[in-house]
Amino acid sequence: MEIKITLAGAHIEEAVDRLGLTGGDAWTVAFCEDVTDAAASTALLDIGVVLRVRGKTATTGDSTIKLRPSRWSQLAPQYFENREAGDEELKIEADWAGDKRSLATAMTVQWTDSRLAAAQADAGLVPELFSKEQLDFLGKCGQGRVNLAAVSMLPPIAATRYEKFTLDGLTTEVRAERWQVDAGLDFLELSIVAKPKKAVAAQAALTDFVQQQQLPVDDSQVSKTQRVLDHLIAKSTI
């Protein structure tokens, strides 16, 4: 189970300093969406499909097809268990963010080439960001048909993944990742992974820490991904 708390607002830099977060890995994060005119602004997200690409260096990165929320009953039998083989990983986990609970199923494929830069330069190469195995997973488990040749890559986000740190009362390390979309949107997400029987206590410990540190918790009822996609789509169509 992955438990998350998102920080947002004008004091993220102060929160980064207070947590002692320095350095970190600088990545590029890009989402792909169906931005058809006169249609829903986040047509794929609305049917529970997230297409995400991360560039970690000029020639390394990964792509993820995530179904969230997902149901066990929508998964084909071959996708019932977490697995990792070679460059491919299938992960099924519960996402907890405050009172929100959902199941997420994601297939991620690592790559060692410059395909992200190529797709940014040529929209016709966006389908090449995802593997045949990922497309099979989407076709067999997704709630609607998705033609990758008809999706658009949104403007990239600057992301920083910091070194994990420990907290008293938690046996698992805390991961911190910052998304700097632009001056209008800046997020810092703190997350931990816990076994189901320890999830409630782990969430309480992380929440207590954030409150004690008086960190700027994002209290929006709209998910971070929804807000970012809405913002990027509006920005790209101005």
C-alpha cells in the first residue's frame, strides 16, 4: 500500500528546507492525454487511464500505463500478481491519500535510448514510448479503447526525486518528490509503502509528522494529477 501526503502552496521551498531535502535526481515528467477539441479535457483520466513518461537522463527513462482506480474484476488473470522481469514491472497497490482509497494497477517499462526527446520533436512518435506488452495490458484491462496515435504529449514537468529519509515511529523510509509545473503549481509529495495491517498506523505517523512540522498540506478535493493535467491542457491550448 502506498500512502501519500501532498504539500502545495507558496511555501514549498520552505518545506524543502525544513525537511533537509538537498540535491536529488532531476527528472522530466510528461503526460499524454486525449485533448480532442470540444471533448472532455481529460478524456483518458476520466476513464481511469494515466499515460506517463519520465526522462531520467538524455538516454534513460521509463513509461507507465496506470489504471486508477482499477478493480480486480477488470484485470485479466495474467495480471493478478505483482511481477518484475527485465525492464518490465507490473505493480498492483492500494493508493491512500487522506480519506481517499483506490486500487491502482500499473505497468512500467524502462528504456535506454532517446525516445522521449524524439517524441517531443515528432508527435507521430508518441506511440513508440510504450511497449507492446503495455499496449496488451491496456487493451485487456482498460475500461475503454485507446489509440495512442491520437493522444498528445503535454508540456513537460520538472521533477526532483530526493533521497529517502527516516522518521521515528515508521519502519519504512519516506520518499519525497517535487513537481514544479510553473509558478502557478508547485507540489511536494511525501509517500511511504506499508503492509495492509500496518497501513492505518503508518498513515497516522506520517500525518502527525507533517502536522508537527506545520507543513503546507494541499487540502484540495481535486487530485494532484487532475489539477496538473487540467493546467497543462489549458496552457497548451492558449
